[in-house]
Amino acid sequence: KQVILQKLHETERDNAFSAFSDKEGELMDGVIRKIDERNVYVEIGEMKTEGVMPPQDRVPTEKYVVGDRIKVFVKRVKNSGKSSQIVVSRSAQGLVKKLFEEQVPEIAQGIVEIKEVAREAGHRSKIAIFSNDSRVDAVGACVGNRGARVNAVVEELGGEKIDIILWSESPCEFIYKALSPATVISVVERGERSAMAIVPDDKLSLAIGRDGQNARLAARLTGWKIDVKSESSPEAAEILAQMEQ
């Protein structure tokens, strides 16, 4: 009897994991069922399959409580017998992307495209978007009427700040926008995937951000090394003077 029950359990587990083989990269609703010293265990799907959320996939600012309902990003499905595992995440960049797909029909339809996401979970995210239809305002679509769409995403992320950036194939223009909400005077290429962004003196701290976060996220979003300088710094002043000539 014990052997049969064990086999039935293994078959049920294999069936559950097979059903999740195509769910990798998807957003799913779940219920927190268990928390131990290391992991948070989330029950997901119709078959109430167990997903594991390891420490690196948790958000430092979030509190997890057994019985709470949460949305999770299915990061990885590993189906290999006894070591089968579904890894779910709240800190993945994919979570932000999927939440916007859920809230913005234009993204789900492919009219508006999310090009890049840079995230420091629990604090700030930057998303770069592009409209494949010149008649559709990509930023307006993501923000929604009176901010309804972006606010829904922010609420789901527990108040995480989100900067919506219009993607550009011009690196300098993309960097210019990526440093939002700071004002940028000029962006100058300095070598391979390296640039200097010159900002007004009173916007330097905003451009860099607390602990360098804004500049760091802008660099991740664009894939460029960005050196932020104030307009009165010797190096920036010299470049601006040359541009005026």
C-alpha cells in the first residue's frame, strides 16, 4: 500500500510539473503556504503545485505571511524526478514586464513593446518602451487615464517607483531619457559604450540618485557606462564651451 501511494504521489507530481513546463516566464496568482528559514513556498495553479521562492527572489521591503495571496513570476521549471522544482520570483525584472502586459492592452497586443527593464526590487524600476504604431503614444498607454495603469503596477509592487522611458535607437538620446527624472543638458559619447551626461549643477544629486541608484539603473537600462558630471565641473565646462564654438 505504501509503495502504491508513493507511486501515485510521484505520478501526480510529474503531471503537475509537466503542466508547468510551458509556464516559465509567466505571471501567476499564488497563496503562501509555508515559510522556513530559507525559502517561501507558494501554492500556484489549478493543481495547487508548490513553487519555491529562494532568498534572492524575494523583495527586501516585502513581508511574507502564510495565507497571503501574491502574484509571482515563474522563473524556472526544472523537471527531473525527485529534484523537480518550480522557482518563483517577486524580484525578477520579468515580474514588472508581465504586470504591465496585464494592465496595458497595447503591450499584450504588440502595439507597444517593452524593450528593456532595469530593476532594484522594492525601490525603483525603469522600463524602456517603444510604439510600433506612430498613432499610439507608448508612454500615455502605459501611464493610463489619470495614471490608473502605472499606479496599479506600483500598488502590486508595494509602492516601488517606476520610471517609464521612451526607447530610442540613438544611444545619446536614450541615455538622455534614461536619467529621468533629472534634466540633462547634453550627452557625449566617450568611447565604446561609454558616455558622459552633463546635468545642471542643481540636478546632479537627482541624476545620480540616492546611493547612485538612478545613474546605476540608467546604465543597466541602456547598456552603457554613464559618467554623470555637473555643468560647472572642469571637464563638462570644457566640452560645453567647445560645443558653443
